[in-house]
Amino acid sequence: MAKVMLKNVRISFPDLFEAQSIKGGAPRYSATFLFEKDHPCHDAIKAAISEVVKAKWLDKANKAAQEMRERVMRLLPADSHGAPFVSTFHTLGVRLLREFHVEAGVPKHFTIWDRDDSVRAVKAALKEMDVERYTPRQILGVVSKAKGAGSSVRDYTERASLPIEHTAAQVWEKYERALREEGALDFDDLLVRTRALLRDDERVRSLLQNRWTHITVDEYQDTNMIQYEIARFLSGEHMNICVVGDVDQCLYSWRGA
């Protein structure tokens, strides 16, 4: 009986705000930003915050998944055959996209851009467009949030209405071209392409549903739409899925959770 556990870890505000110790729990980082929703800087500020808190996200998530993997192994009987697959959503995406690279339409040995690579590409696009109003991290935050919501560059361009959205749409096109030229995927693509693979390829979807018949998702309150759909496609007809979360700890609805 195969199982897969996906670890979706809460994002902290690393190195920016003083950690507040919580009795019986891990330190939590918090900050309050007060501004009207219709303020011209509203979307730009949220985009900038999004990029700041995502800087250390993948590293923290991988460490948490490794810790969970070790705990699971300690709980298994010594004579057990095999072990559950424990992973972050992003690491799962890397594994599936490399295994099914032909079906996913990505290079087998694709490289993964880190945040600095992404900022570099967006900065180059803004320079080419002679735009100085927004920073690369602001625009990257807007694009990343749109990807996390399941939007394509074409859909986003059609819906764009605010100045920052029009700029982000133009940069997004140039950004995607740069990714293709380097045979690379960014962190968001690891989820977006995995969702597309599971949605569009019935053979792959069926194979994975039978490979992992039981699924557990931890920290479910932090799951965004793309991650939710990945879990839904994997659970398939078995519907043996257990999620663990706490709505009172959902701190990241502004980034799509």
C-alpha cells in the first residue's frame, strides 16, 4: 500500500523582523502593514512582501520535509518493506517532471532558476522596456502570484487593468522566453507544469494514482490553488486523502493560500 506525504511549510519572514517566541511552539515572525486596499501602492507592496518571504522558502520546506521523513522512518517497523514517499510539493514536481519530461514538454535535464536568477531576468526585461517605476522583485511577485493562482500569461494579459499589471504582463512574456532559451524552470513552474502534466495526460495520471494510493498533506491551510489541484489529481478515484491544517494559522491568504 503506497503512500505519499506532501509537506507544505508555512513561510516565515526571515532575517527581517524580530522573532517572537511562542510557548510550546516554534518562533513565529510577524509584521503589520496598514494601507487602504485601493491605495496605489497596495499591489506593489504586497508583491514586494511576497518576494521577501519566499526567499528562504524552498530551503526551509526541504529541511522540514527531511525532518518529517526521518520521523516517519523511526515509526516504521524494522521489518517493513519500503517506505512512504515524503516530499515537498516542489520536490515532487521536480521528480515527476524529470520522469515524464517528454509528456510534460520540458527538457529532461532542465535547470531550476533560484530567486536571484528570476530577479536577474525580470531586471533585464524592465531595462529593455525602460521601466523604472517598479522594482524587479515587485514585478516578480505579481507574476509569481498569478502563476500560483493558475493563470497563464495570455489570460493574465487579457485581464490586466492596473498599470503594474500591464507592466507585469509584458515582463512575463519576456521572462518566459528567457526561461525557454536557457532550458530552465522557476520555482512556480515546478508546480504549474506538474499540475498541467497530471491534468492533461491520462496515462501518467492513472499511473501515479496507482503508485500512490494514499496521500497525506500537512500544513494544508498554506496550500494554494495549484497545490490543491495536484493533490486532487493524485488522489483520483481512490480518494484516500488526509489533510492536516489549522485555519487559524492561515497567514498567507494574500499569496493565494
